[in-house]
Amino acid sequence: WYSRLNGLLTRWLLKMWQIHLDTGGDPCTPQGQSPDLKQRLLEMENCSTAFVVFSNEDGRDRAVEAVKDTGIEIRGTRCKLKSSTVEPEEIMWQNFYVTAAQRKFKLVKAFMLVLGACILWTVLMYLPYAAYMMSFTYQPRDRPGPLGEYLFIGLVVGSQLGLFVACSVGANMALYRYEGERQSKYIQFYNGALLLNLAMDIVLQTVLSYKEMTGKKAHTANGQLLDELTSYQDIMESFPMQRTLGNYLLKYCWPSTFLYPFLSQPILVQWLAYHIGKLLVRANTSLQGVMAAKAMELGAMRQERYADILFNTALVALVPFVAPAYMHLVLIFFLMSHVYIYLYDHWKVLRCVVRFQFTSPEVHKLAMQLFALPVSFLAGALVFKANQLRRLPSSENSPLSSSHLLPLVVGVMLAHGLMHYLLVEMICRVFWTATVRKDSNASYAATVSHFRATYFSTNPVHCLRSKYVLGHDPPEAVYACGLWRIPRAWKEPRETGTDTPRSAGGLPKAP
């Protein structure tokens, strides 16, 4: 059973890293090549998108402008031509076969996966923890010891690591064409899952806090026992409950969220992944060349850090709802955590990643839009606390009841979030301008000698067609980040005797 489990885990890891053991180290040199490989390449169907490479940017811009209204006809089909804003390394060629309708179905499956992970974690982990904590009467000699706090910290850290994996798998399940789209969906999944998980935690902790306070015979500010209150609003606004929930949020922030998950990242993300790759290469003689390089390749820095920063900020914005007196401590811990995150990411980019690049502002724009969540929480907390001030003897107005207060808080949060979203959209449209590069003298032939990742070398199918169908000598070498390979020489269209630019991947020959 050990060998079977080890083989299963190994195959799963290799599949996640897109490593194939049957290629002899080169994706374009398959072992056991079937005699009809060339025919299979010729029979492959095209997707609805093609990348056309021009000699220079001016030629591309003139071509786009020339067919802006009419389009271009290819084999009886009218196609549109537009400038690409995606660099070759961000293209996931293997996902181009997925249509928009298919991707919607896959997104539903990914959403159900993330939602199921939240529910499963709650049923398997939080409910047993709640049952354990509820078993105490919270009398002076019947209270949970330090074990209860350690269990809570472990559950919070474990839930965030588990949801990180579930959301990453969910974003990959959608099979997006570009890396920026995948990262945007991950940020949405991760923040949504964490906020849902936090909401369930707060409900659970509210019940535990109420039982703890009633077990301690806690009193309200006017001397009334907490268990004598009958209104949910009175219970939630009482000082013992506010203090207990505020202390819970403080522990949730520090060290459970602001510290431990980020301390574990250098070990789990950098050291452990590299160590596993090294063991795999040493144990499998078939891992050679490009495949061995991919197994031991350092990770790439992505913009997914936005998800962590957004959730941390949302936690800080929730503290005024219960105990504003904890704000100074939470802000100090927040500052300490993000100083560490900044220094860690700085070291990571310089020492532990193969690349950090992004060509599209979509992920950054999404992050600015999602910051509507923490500012909305602050607006709702302002209304909630302002209503509590009406309970003071010096106040001339009576507080709102829960039937009026809850809709008002939710309405203010929605209005403030909508205003934030609209302001971000307005600012982006007014101040973001496209880069005019028509005067650039750079040519593709000169650029490809410095940047090895091209629309040709990053496409494995084109590399196969270059060798077995097109007969290039030398064939197009598949790109692997970190390996310095001599690219296939670029020839200008006039040198090849054709006036049409080369297309990444090309079209199969007509039957």
C-alpha cells in the first residue's frame, strides 16, 4: 500500500507541475513516437483564436487599423484583428479549446468545490471544536485551558491553508486562457471563501461567548445579568459580549491570520517544493532535460498576494463593529505583519522566483474594486456604533430596533461599496491611457534574441509542428524558464517569399 500511495502522490504532483515522464526530457521529442504523429498534427482542429506576429509594432498597428471595420477573411470566415496585451508567458495554450459556455459550467463546478470545502471544514473541524468548547459550564473550575486557544489558532491557520489549496484548484478548473484571468478568479474565490468562513466562525464564537458570559454571571453596564436579556440586539450590544467578541477578533487577527500563515510560506512554498522536486529528479531517471528543470524550477511570483492583503484589511475593518478599543492593538499587529510581508516578498522576488511579470492591469483593478469590502465594513460599523450612542442617558434620541437597524446597516454598506466601485471605474477611465508605441524602432528579430519566450516557443504544439510538419531546421525549441536556449532564427516575411506574417501555431494544411 505504501508503494501504491507513493506512486499516486508522485503522479498527482507531476500532473500539477505539468511534467510528463514519457517525453525523454523534451516535450517535442516524445518517446515511442507513433508513425502517424505527423498525420495527427495535421488533423488537429484549430480554436477560434490565433496569434499573428509582425516584424515590428508599427506594422501591427497599421494592420489592425486597416481591418478595424471590415475584419479579415480566412478560409471563408470573417475574423477580427486586435492588438494583444498578453505576453507569451501568460498564455495557457492548453486551455484554448474551452469555449465560453463550457467555462461557465466549469466555473459552477469550481464554485461548488470551494463552497463544499468551506462546509466540509466546518462540519469536520469547527463543529467538533464547538462541541468540545460547549462541554464546559464556564464556572470557575470548569473552563477550557490553553488547549482551547491552541485548537482555535490551529483551526484558523488550517482553514486558510486548506482554502488556499481549494481556491487554487477551483481557479485552475475554470481553464482560463490567460494567467491574469486565473489569478483574478483565485482572488475572488479566496476572499469569498475566507469571508464566508469568518462569518461562520463569528456565529459559532457568538454562541460560545454567550455561554461563557452567562456561566460567569456577567452583568451589563446597568447591573442586569446577561442571561436575563431577551432581545438579540440587547445581547449583542452588551459590554460583556462586545468585549469577548473583540478579544476573539484580536486572536483571529494575531497571530492566527497576520503571523502564522506568512511565517509558514518560506518553508512550504520555497523550501518544501524545491526539496520534493529534487527528490523526484533523483528517484526518476526519466526526468531529464526540460522536465527535470521544470521539476526543480522555482515558483513564479504572482499577484495573488492581493487576496491576503484584502482579507487582512477586511478583518481590521470589522473590529469597530464589536470593540473599537482594540483598534490600536490590531493596527499595530497589522503594521508589523505587513512590514514582514513586504520584506519577505522583496526577498522572494530577488532570490526565490524565476520571474515576476504582468502585462495586464486587470488583477490590480480587481483588487482596487474589492477594497470596497473593508470600506463598506467601516461604514456599517459607524452606523452600528452611532446607534449604540443613543443608549447614553445624555442622548435625546432613542436607539433603533433591530428590525430597523439591520436594514439600515446593510443599506449603508451596499451604498458605500457601490460608490467606491463607481469611483474606481471613473478614475480608471479618466487617468488610464494606452501606451503609444508607433515610433518604436524595435523589431521582432532583435527582440527575440533577448526575450526567449515568444508566441512560438511557448506553444508546445507549434514546436511539434515545427519539427514534424513544417520541417524547420533547426526546429522551434520549446521555451523553459531558466534554460538559455538558442531560438530558431527569425526571417522577415520578404525573405520567405510571402507577404503574410507568421501565425503562432499555424493552420493545418487543407485536405
